Amino acid sequence: MQECAKVVDIPHRFVPSKEQTDLHAEDRVISGDCRRLNHAKILIIKALTK
């Protein structure tokens, strides 16, 4: 049981479009992976406590 990774930090400078896209994609992967993992843990815990 661990917390999800932090969101991707956006640099305090001009960020070109390609880099914005890459940062957004990385953030979505982190968020999606963590949500799916947490959902799976919830389902397992519910199944084991029945």
C-alpha cells in the first residue's frame, strides 16, 4: 500500500509544444497506472473480506 507517484512538474521556463506533449503523456501514464493498480487492490481486498 503506497501512494501514487507525484504529478509531473512543469519547468518554470518556456516549454516547447513537443515537450509539453511528452510531459502530459508521462503524467497520464503515471496517473492511469496508479488508478488501475489501486482499483485492482480494492477489488482484491473486497474479495478477501467477503
